[in-house]
Amino acid sequence: MHARRLLLVLAALSLACSPSAQEAPPEEAAAPKAQVSVERTYIYPEQFAPGKSYTPAVLAGDRLYLAGMIDLDPKTGEQPEGIEAQTRMAMDSIGHVLKQAGMTYSNLVSCHVMLDDMENYKAMNEVYGSYYEEGKYPARTTLEMPSLVAGAHVEISCIGYRKADEIKYVHAAEGTTPPAMGPYSQGVLAGGVLYLSGQGGRNPETNEVAEDVAEQTDQTLKTISEVLKAAEMDFSNVVFTNVYYLGPENRSTVDERYMQPFMDGGAPSRGAFCLSRLPGTISVEITFIASEDKYITRLHPHDAQPGSTASPASLTGDTLYTSAYAAPDAGESLEAQMRAILEEQKARLALAAMDFSNVVDAKVYLADSGDFQAMDALFKEYFPNNPPARTTVGVREEGDRAGTKLEIALIAVK
């Protein structure tokens, strides 16, 4: 294992030292380039109002990356009353995108459902589940966000896979993981990529949650390891994770436990965010993306050491996952921080010989949803042509992260 990790780090160092890591000023990086090789289609259904700064969905090869769909009519902006109708609105918007891409809900492999009030979980669940065939549920993570944009009460972002007959639903051995709390699969394998549902610290034998956050994190990782095992993978296959936790005071404890499976320098790319509430009584929830690729490359600048909790970027096959990045030291304004973030992400893309034209999906996490318009204008500046799909939500930035205005994570495809 250590020899394999050394090989990966050396590969990353080689890429990091290449001239591509320092080419192209910001204005050039925003323009599409000929290095895009995987065929892609930008999906823009007629039901959506034109002129947005992001694309409703991008089909790159066989994988479809959908923007976060909210509970407002995508053309008129009208919002129906009640969480049931609002969930239907978001799911119907997803349906418009899928139809335009020649797919159905059975092609979805992973979804994040974000609510502004977890009390709506049950009602959302019933509507959400009605859109799928029994047993053909995508992996899912459900979260209560401190805020959603445009006054939304629900936002759903998904990934789809074109070859529905190749999608496999992964379930851990009976008794090794807690029962599902809704219409979702523990894991979904599509095109060599495994998407895992968000897991919390429930004990599979008692279905209870320990009060201690460290114990919850340990149990969460144990559950995830069982799902990985069912797909004949382990933690070395993980390319990206999202860690969600309650209370800024719990961040260090969660990180101390989280890093244990990645102690040999193989930490995947990730985002870690403080939220207002998680399902049930859990205080930490973690979701993973893993790859059958046995030669995942962890990319980092040549003068930096591998991180214990995250790698700046992880490359598997033709797909690059960059960690969420914040730049509070760049200045107090959102503009200063966002420009610094995108310059850093540009450098990470360059490590894999990519640029902004390769980006197919962006996740934007705002400390204040009131900054949406300013963020949106800057996003359009950096992605003027064929922008990626995008999901924007609000998170809590407190404690030692109080000066952070936003964070951004990207997925790019060669």
C-alpha cells in the first residue's frame, strides 16, 4: 500500500512540476480550448428561462451532471405552496433535463436533497420516492441547509448515467449497516464509479446514535467501509467526500477520526461544511464517491505535502475532483475571495492539464445567501461560454472560519 501511495505522490509531483501548471493568465483560462476530448452536450430544456449563468445539465460522455433544481418554476419563477408541491416542482425540473438528455429517473445514480427545514423530511420523502421504480433508487444524501437561494425550501442536485442497463445497486451484507431511512440505495455503481448515500453514526444492531461525535464518526466510517466492501473496494478507491457536521466546535474532532483511513497520504478531495441540522439525531454525515480505478492520482503543488484530511485534487481516468476551497485571507469582500478561489482552482485544474473549459459541475457554498447576485455575476465572468452545471447553497461559517464568504468545489472532465 505504501509503495502504491508513493507512486501516486510521485505522479502528482511530476504533473505539478510540468509547465502546464503555470500557463495561461486568468482571462485566457476562461475561454474554451481544444484540449476538451470527452464528448459533451449542454442540456437546456425549453421549460427553462434562457440567460442563466450556469447550464441546467452537462452530459460528459455517459455521465450527466445536473444543476441544483429548486422549487421555483424554471421559466416563470413562481413557487407553489407546500413542501409536497415544492418537491414535485424540483423533481419535475429534473425530469425535463432527463428527457432532454434521453434519460429517465432510472438513470439517476446520486442525488443530494437539501431542505431549509428538516421537519419537511417525511413529506419530501413521500413525493421524492414516488418518482422511482421500487428498488431503483439513486444514492442520496439529505441535509438541512442554513439557507437556500431565491427563497427556495428544497433544492435537489443529481448525477445521472446514460447506460441504465449497466447501473448496479450495491448493498452491504445484512446486519452490517443500519436500515435505510428513505427511498435510497446504499451505493450505486455506474461506469466504474461508486456513489454512496450519506451515512450517519447509527449503530446497525440498535439503530441508535451515540452522543459522542467521535464515536458517531467512527461508526459512520465503519458503515461506509461495509458498503465499499460490497462493491469490492476500500478507502483507497475514494476520490471525493463531503463531510457535514453540526457545531463549529466539532470540526476538529470529526477531522481527527475522519483522517484515520487515509493516514498513508491517500486522502481524497473533499468538502467539509457546518450545517444547521441533519436527519434524526446524528451530528455528522459523510458521503463518498469511489472509483474502481486502482491508480487514482492525488494532485498537489510540488512544494506542498499530501494533506491528512484532503488532497487539493484527485484524478481518476478522465475526471478530476477538486476539494472545496475558501480564501478568507484574500480580503473581506466576496469578490476578492471568489477571485482568489477561482485562481487556486485554475491552478489545480492545470495540474491535470485542464482549465475552466473542462469544468462540468460546480458546487458553491455561501455563508450569506444574500451574496448570490454578486457571486452569480463573477461566475458568469469566469465561465462566459458553455458554463458548467451549478448548485448553490448556504452553509454556516463560524468559529475560526467566520471570515469565509464562500467555498467552491469543481468536477472537470478531459
